[in-house]
Amino acid sequence: MKKVKIENIEYEIIKDYRDAFNEEEFINKCTDYFYEFDYVVGDWAYEKLRLKGFYDDNNSKSKPNNKISTLDKYLKEKCAYGCKYFVAKRINL
């Protein structure tokens, strides 16, 4: 699996659907806002990368709409059909 480091946070790309992961774009878009999330999901719309943070289902900060178990629902309801996307998991919690 591919790993990427931003600041002192390391992520592992655990899903790269349709070759969506672009390291340079991810590093540029992933601001400190996303650092607290267990997962960062990136999807492409109109050739622009969008990011959304998700928590592990057992994380006390998780809410119904940002648990990683709701990823499929998010992809179906909030993303373009069949869009390219990737899932980055924070590995140094």
C-alpha cells in the first residue's frame, strides 16, 4: 500500500478506485482541518479533488454522517456516479 506523510501525520492509501490518488493534489488540499479524522476520502468532480473526513465507527467524535461505515452512502448520494475516489487512513494516531 502507498503511504504519504503530511506534516507529522502519515496516511496509508487503502483504496484507490480508478487510479484516483494523486499525491501532490492530496498534499495541497489536505489542510490541518483534516488531521483529526481517522480517514480522508478524496473524490474527483469536474477535474477537481474534493476531500471529506471520516472517523472510525468506534471513535467518540464520530457522528452518523461521518462514520467510515457510511462511506458507500456518501459516495452514492454526494458524489458523481462512478467517480474516481481514494481512501487515506491515518496510521499514526
